[in-house]
Amino acid sequence: MFRERFSYAPFVWPFVIGLIFFLCFFVAAIVRVFKELPQSDKIKFGKSLFTKQTLVSIKEIFMECLLHRRIFQRDPLLGFMHMSIAFGWFMIIVLGHIEVKLYCPNHLNLPYFPIFFRYFVKQTDSTLGGAIFFFLMDFFLLMVLIGIGIAIYKRINSRIVGMRRTTRLKIYDWLALYSLWSIFPLRLLAESFTSSISGGSFLTRGFGLLFDSFVSNSVHVVPTWWAYSTALGVFFIAMPFSRYMHILTEPFLILLRNAGIRTVRHGQGYALTETFACSRCGICLDPCQMVLPGRMDKKATVYFISNLRYNHMETAREMAEMCMQCGRCVAACPVGIDSCRLKLSVKTDNQMGQGDTYLQYLNPASDALPAEIQPVVRQMPEKPDVVYFAGCMSHLTPAIPRAMQTLFKAAGIRYRYLDENGSVCCGRPLMLAGQEEAARQLIAKNTELIVKSGAQTLVTSCPICYRVFTEEYKLPIRVVHHTVFIRDLIAAGKLSTEPVQERVTYHDPCDLGRGSGIYEAPREILKDMAVLQRAYEEKDQALCCGGSLGSNLMPYETRRKIAADAFNRLTFRNPDVLVTACPLCKKTFQDVADRPVLDIAQYVATHLRAQKADAAPVEETPYRAAV
Amino acid sequence: MVNFGFTINKSTRIDYDQASKDVSRYVIAHEPSALLCIGCGCCTATCSAGQFTPFNLRRIQLQVHRGELARLEQETEKCMLCGKCQMVCPRGVNTRHLVMTIHKAMTLYNRGELKDL
Ligand code: SF4
Ligand code: SF4
Ligand code: SF4
Ligand code: SF4
């Protein structure tokens, strides 16, 4: 049935050396990551092991690392390419080991043995079991070869896999890329030449017969196995320095992430794992508006992460400062790398103040702020239901707070307008600029003011404020963005709107949509009022308006280009009005708009159904003038 | 001295030969949009920090370019980086980064580390 011809050949050495080198590197890297995790994260990880979470992680590893489900969702051909290489290779390894266990159960299983099995063991393909193995091995080999074929073609023409551009590679990447491309064709050659001795199936046997008709197969057996082993060895040695390190880092990243661990500081622990898990697939290039229409190709996340990885900190920092923190690349990343958080951690390195002088006027000992702010707070005699925080940006679009006041009155809600006479900023812009310490001072100040108001609900009009209120403030009261608040008022029958004969498109603000996961509330409101037209890119794919405070460096011209492009893409179905839910988006779009851009609060306030006689009188909303 | 109820103002003459241009140069090199400012004061009018303190971005820019550098480091530490000024600036000056750059330049200058550009 089968006969072991050899159990060792000198050509195994390139492979063995490569493998040992790689494993040492990998183990050292994992030890380092664990050492750098904060104590609390270590405990989290320990607790997550052997729980239901582990099963979830294993499923995710299977779906993402082998089948590449997320890439499939993006582009079927690109997904197929990744899947066929990863899954095919995985199956070849697994089947190889099963073969060894089945046919040579007593054999001392050295790591190279299953790899060069066909050379070592002569086996018959005429029994059913043998034929099935040979067939499966050939089948998965074919699968990998097809994947590699697509990969090679993708380098020439990336559009066939739905990508406008692919990444520029580093020298180690090229080394690893070429050796990866050659591993499987070489394996095919080696097995074909050996097939007349050790057997084969449709692929290897077929090629074996074909070659036999014009070359003498036996002469080529050993050289091709040498070449195959060398390609493997080179790949393993280049791997730790190349993007292919992601193959083994990604499963590890999934385990850490599902344990609830997040980036603390770049270049350490989880962040380090993320940097290595990036496959530089370049999927984040196309969604990034800095690339198109911003024409800053080199600022995309993929290059940021690679700069981080190769420790080009100055370049990485500049890229982090340019990024708008819109999160489109994070939403697209098939590995789930939170690059926005990574970038923030890089920005945090440059703290402006030492803490004692920065924003000193917030300190009650210096009298400037409280004197100005206190009257507003003191004006709150009875306990309001709601405290309303418009936010700095809303003060630049006074129509929004005005509309909100109309709505509060129409719904009969006792509210206090906390920053009516201005207030301190919510702190998120400082956080986005990396000034965490200063931001904490604002957070403390605002928390004090909000809690003092005695209200049970905080309503804000600004998604930027909303995000920091929910993520960083530890407020003992409910925090809602006005989209959700208005939706709930309408649902409770406290507000009713009249139908409008207009086509509207809704624009998802980054911090409200991707940042806070609020997609449905505004759509529910608009669907009932007017004809809601879908934007081509919406929800987690929504565009950034370009006004983002996330970017420190972006020049005005680029912002304007991004805004104009986003506005065109949003209005391609030609709606009558563009509705959004963010003062910053509204203001940015107004600069480039050829039709009204309204906040959802304004839209509802103008189209309120006439109130019952006993309801509170509605203040006239002069928003048209303010548009 | 007899108190006449008025004093003589301190001279506001700026001696450009004496004034340090280093900070100005640094700022322009790192945030070129500083050159676009026309001193209209929109940034100051809308400023969130300006409600509580005499913080004035228009004046700070002027002082940077005139080399009147006393206390500028502390001044810039009043900005909340809220971004309102950036939204209203008619010239598209990248004001938030401008404040950060001035602060950085002043920190270096006060430590004597500002390299001649
Ligand atoms: S960040 Fe994600 S999408 Fe971008 S190259 Fe890396 S793995 Fe691909
Ligand atoms: S967050 Fe937005 S601007 Fe920044 S890299 Fe990602 S897609 Fe580009
Ligand atoms: S608004 Fe712009 S142009 Fe006007 S003073 Fe301020 S920075 Fe200068
Ligand atoms: S960013 Fe600073 S200077 Fe500009 S408006 Fe806000 S507090 Fe004032």
C-alpha cells in the first residue's frame, strides 16, 4: 500500500531553519505583548479563557482568518482570493498531518515530515482512501494556485478585485511576496515530478504525465524539492519583517479583542499586536477621503500603521495629526484594527500644558469662569426635566438651539439651556488634539455644572459632545442626542409633524453614526415626514463632511474639496433638502451647498403640526433666515 | 511725585531690530496658513475661551509676528481648541493648529531651544 522511501533528505534544511527562526520570533513577540499588557488587561484575558467567549473567538478566527468573511462582503473576488490562499493552505497542512498520522502512526513526526511527505512516502492512489487523499490534496493545491493567480493579477490590475489602488510594499514584503507566490507552483512541480513514484491525483498526476512527455522527470525531483523548501524557508525568514506576520497575529488579536482589551499606548501590548495584525491589504485606502478627493495618498491608515511598525515615529505622528478621525477606514478594515484609537495614542505624546497652567481659569480659585457660568446655573429654580447642552458648534448655527427650544416648548418639557450664554467646551476637541490632561479639566467642570442642574436627562445637539459625554464623562443621568430625543417625543405623541412633499437625504455625522451607533432614530423621524432618499454611502459607510476637528493639520482647501465631493455624492439622487444632525456637518456643507442643509431639529420644528389649543404657545422659528 | 490724575503711557514702539523673529518664523514654517490672516478678529469674536478670559487669538498672532513674546506661552494655554474660530475664519487659517504651534514655539523659545530656522 505505502512504503516509506526516506525519512530525511538534506533539502529539508532551508525549511527547518526558516521555521525555527520564525517560531522563536513569534514566541518572543507574544511574551513581549503579554508583559506589556496592563495588569487589569492580563486579568481580563485570563478570565476570558475557556469561557463561552473562547468559542466565539474560535468561530471568529475561523470565519475571518481562514474564510475572510468580511473581505467577501466587500468584494467576492477579493474574498475568494484571500480565502483560497488561507483556507487552501490551512487544509493542505491539516490533511498532511492527518496523512502522516494515518499512514505512519509510529513515525517520529518531525515538523518537516508532513511537508515533504510525497517525497518520503510512496503511496498508492488506486485504493479509495488513497485516492481521496490525493484528490483532496490536489484540490486544495489547485485552490491555493487559483488564489495566487488572482493575487498576481491584482498586482497588475487591482480594479478586478474592486480596489482602486493597492499598497506600495517594502523590501521584505517583496521578498515574502515572491517567495509566497513561488511556494505553491514549486510544490506543484515537485509533486508532479514525484507523482510517477509516489502517486498523485488529477493535478499532480496530470502534470507529471505531461512533463514526462518532454523531460525526464526523475532528474528534476530533487532540485524542485530543494526549490520548494528554499521558498518556504525564505518566506518564514522574511515573514516577521513583512506584512505576512498578520497571518499568525490576527488570531491572537481576536482573542485579545474579544477579552475586551484595547489600545492603551502605541507600540505596546494590544497596540503592538494591532500593528502586526495589519496585512497592509490596502482596503482602507479607498474609503479614506484624504486619499480621494484629498489627494494625500500617503496619509492613509495602511501607511500610518506601517510607519508605526517600522518605528518611523515622526512620519507616523504627522499622519496621525492629518487624519480626520472619521472612522471610515476602521469600519472597512477586515482585521478590525481600531486605527483611530492608535492615532489618538500617538497624538497624546505631545502634551501642551503641564497641567498646572493649562486652562487655569477653570480653577475655581481663579475667579474668571465661575462668575460667568454661575448665573446660568443659579437661574434654575425648580428641577428641570432636561438640561440642554447645545455645544460650541451649535452656537455657530443658532438655528439649531432655537429649533430645539421650540420643540421643548411644544412638547411641554421643562428644560434648562445650560450653555445659553456660552460655556466651556465639552473636551472632545482637546482629546482629538491629544491634549488629554486639559480635556479632563473641562470634563470635570462640565460634570459639575450638569450635575448641579438637577435634571435627569442631558440632551445635546452636537454629536461631538454626545460622544464624549457617553464615553468619557461618568454622568449619573441619561445622556441623549437630540435625534433620539425627538424620535422618542414623536413616538410618545408629544410632538407631531405634518407630512412634507419633499425628498430628503440624511447624512450620518461621523461621531453620531460610526462613533455612537445611532443610525435609525433620524431615519425613523424623516421616513414619517417626507420621502427619505437613501444616500449611496450611508450608515457605517457614510462620508465625512471634511469639517472634522479630528485633524490638526488639514488645510482649508483640502477640507473644502472633501466637503464639496461629499456633498455631491450625498445629493446624487437630487433630494430637495439634505438633513443632518450635527452643527459642524451643517456648517461645513453650507459652504459648498446648492440646496438647503438643515439639522433634523430644524426640520421637525418647521414642520410641526398645529398644536392643540391648550398646548404651550409655539415660538415662531425664524430659521429660514438663519440658514 | 504729584499725582496729576494721569500718567505717561509706556512707549508702544516696536524695535524690529531688537524683536525676536524666531517664534514667528517657526510658526509660519509649521503652520503656513498663519500668513493668510488679515487680522479681522472673527476668531476672537467667536472664541469660547474669550468669554471667560481676555484671550485673543488675533492679538496673539500680532504679538508673535511683532516679537512681543512675554507671557504668550501661558496665553495660548487658555484655548480649549474647540474649533469655533476655525469655522468662522474667512481666510481659512488653521487656527487650532496655529494655537498649538505657537504654544510649542513659545515652550521651545522659553527654554532657549528654538533653533534658528
Ligand atoms: S488597517 Fe486594516 S484595512 Fe488597512 S491595510 Fe491594515 S488590515 Fe487592511
Ligand atoms: S479616520 Fe477617516 S480620514 Fe482618517 S485615515 Fe481613516 S478614513 Fe482616512
Ligand atoms: S478670523 Fe482668521 S483672518 Fe480673522 S483674525 Fe482670526 S485668524 Fe486672522
Ligand atoms: S479653538 Fe481656542 S481660540 Fe478658537 S474659538 Fe475655541 S477656544 Fe477660542
